[in-house]
Amino acid sequence: MGIVLKGGMIITASDSYKADIYIEGEKIQAIGNDFTSDEIIDVSGCYIFPGAIDCHTHFALETMGTITADDFATGTKAAIIGGTTAIIDYATQYKGESLLTALDKQFKKAVNCYCDFGFHMGITDWNESTGYEMERLMILGVTSFKLYMAYKNSLQVDDGVIYQALKKSKDISGLVTVHCENGDIINELVKEAISEKHLFPIYHAKTRPDIVEKEAISRVLTISELTGASIYIVHLSTNMGLESIIDAKRRGVNVFVETCPQYLLLDDSLYFSEGEKYIMSPPLRKIEDNIALWKGLSNNLIDTVATDHCSFNYNGQKNCDHNFSKIPNGAPGVEHRLALMYTYGVMKNRITLNQLVSYLSTNPAKIFGLFPNKGTIAVGSDADIVVYDPNVKNVISAKNQNQNVDYTPYEGFEKMGLVKYTFLRGRMIVKDEQLVENEPLGKYIYRKPFKGGM
Ligand code: URP
Ligand code: ZN
Ligand code: ZN
């Protein structure tokens, strides 16, 4: 006998309707009415969402001489408590290393996962065997790649590598994702700021102005247009960048766009008080950029909302150096994405419930080869289900979070709704935002090749 979820309002990317769900084993077996079972859970008054998918996290990332506060165990635990049932993290090739070695290392780190997980592969060092290795990765379920146009002298690649990787990914039905900021210019601006003794956190933002994002976006979209390859822009933060994307879409470029809650809800005024907490790349922008990105979501010009979760403690990691350029880049968010987007998106009428599901679940599933197993509520899909009670009010605070980090950028933000239950492939893992299954049951996901998107 399976489990029946009775009386909830099912929300998919396209529909909202009242029906019961019958779960048996790992799958949704039926959707309808009048199912019988020993285990009937009353979910009336609640929304039933497909498990959220965070397609941009960095757990156990070693960078700038330190390691992120969240590893795969703590990060995926926080994720599932917040309603995220799958994450896609980044394996990264370091110079001189093969892609397969980089993947192997990341697999070794990805232990004790509480939600399902997959990997993108960051390519930083192109050579004659890289194309062949990309083919091998496709077979291993790593069907998307990442290129950095920033982080000069470490992760940054040049336009030739972007061109090669795009051509290859088009050939093998992979998808290239890109961090778009002009790293050469940033490097010069940082040197200038340091020589003028401008070391406060606000100079992180000043040395990475919006135009360097816009320049990189328009350049990469030109290369994408030249090759005919589809492309995915990660963590869009600016209105200028969005305008370039709209322009490229008009020219027929098949571009997918991600933004993150921090670029919708936070702005650069935060750099003046404990500003180290907000040192992330791209940096926080202006309120006008927040507004433009919300508008982009409302008009379906942006496809996904991920977190870029990359957590470092404020005490001992972020606040150690009084030089903005020495502070590890990144901020936490994996736990709070669904609640933030519901509270500040749906409740403020900026996006609909169906758009919420599209951006947090269905679109990432379609773009990154998980659909229809994941990303929807349908017969035959994995029973990755979030029961969301919209009537419970709370406040986000580091004091009650599960992320293994000593702050949250959303301290004091109102939170409408509670993750009443999270099911992962048919197993109840979370009840009332508490873990009820202590065994980490997350599995590696072999993702399918890219099929053109939505
Ligand atoms: O500051 C950030 N975002 N750190 C993580 C790496 C990246 O650029 O996505
Ligand atoms: Zn990035
Ligand atoms: Zn990132």
C-alpha cells in the first residue's frame, strides 16, 4: 500500500487544480480522487509543488585558501528542509587536471546527501583531449559544462576556449553555462583600487561594475550566435545584461537565463555594514536592477532562479581580511529560495504560482536533462513533492537555519509559508521543516543530453 496525499492544490508550471496523489515506491502512481490506503495524509489548505531543483550550488568548494562552510551533507540537508529535492553542483577542473579526475574528486566529496544531486563540469584548461573528455562525461550523466569569463589567473578562459567548448557541446548535445563578467577589466580595476588604498567591501562592487557583466554577456552571446550553440547564462545580476539577452533572443540566439534571490532582493547599500557578508560575484547591484530582474521573471524572459549557494562563515572566513579582494566570494541561500520566492514573488504579485514552479523546478529540469522524472507532478514522475502550507508566517534568521554557516543574507526577512512535508522519491524526509528521516537517501542523477530546452 502506498501513501495518499489528500485534498491539496496541485501546482505545476501550467496548471493549478485540486486532486489527490497516490504514491507507491519512488513514483507518483495516480492523480485523482477516492484513493484508499493505510496512510492517508490530509494536506487540505496546502499547495503541492514538484520538489524544487537548485541547479547552481557550490558545496565543499575549496577556494582562496579556504573551504565552504557547507559540505554536501549539510548543504543538501538544508536544501531538502527548504523544499529542494535535487541540486546540481559544480565539479571544477584545475589547471593541468583532466575533466574525469575533477569529476572523480567531486564524487568523493558528495557523500551523505539528503537530496538527489548531479554535477556540471567547470572547464578551465582546454587541450587536445578536452573535447573527447566532454563526450565521456555525457555518458556519465554530466551533460552541462561551465566556463568562467572572470577570475583571471585561476578559472578564467579566453574567447577561443569558449568558441571550442560551444562548438563541441553543440555536436554532442551538451549545454555550456557561463559566468559572465570581463575578468581582464576587473583585474585592472582591482589593481587600481588597491593602489589607491580603497579596500572596503564596497570596492568589490565598484571594481565589478554592471557594464563588465553586460560586455561579457554580449560577447558570449555573439560567440554563441556564431557557433549556433545554445547557451545558459548563470547568475544574471543586471538590467544591462538582461537588455543584451533580449537583443540576442530577438536575433534568434537560444539563450537560457538564471538569476538568484540575492539579485532580486538585496542591493549594494549592504556593502556599508558588515559588507564582507555580501562579497559574491557578480556583486549586489542597484534597486533598479532588482526591479528589472523581477520584471524579466514576470515576463518570462528569465528561465530559472537558482541560489549559487557558496557559504563562508562571517566570523573566521569572511571578516578576516580588511581587503575586499582577499575575501572568499559567495553567500548562502540554498535553504531559503522557495520561501523567499513565494513570499516576495507570489505574495507580492510579481510572479504567479505557476511561474514559481517553472523557475524553481520545471525549467531547470527541462534545461538540465531531468524532465519528466523530476520537475513536475505527473503520473510516472519521481514522487519528489513539497507540501507547502501558505498560512504559516515566520522570519528568516541564522538562529534557526540548517545551513552550516553563521549568518544569512536574509536575516529578518519575512517568510510566508512552511514546508509541511518534503518527499524524496516517495519517502517522507521532512515534516514541519524538521528532518524525519535521518538517513541521507540522496542519489546521483544521470542527466540526459540537452534537447533544446523548453
Ligand atoms: O561569488 C560566487 N558566486 N562564488 C561562487 C563561484 C561563482 O562565481 O559562481
Ligand atoms: Zn559564477
Ligand atoms: Zn556559482
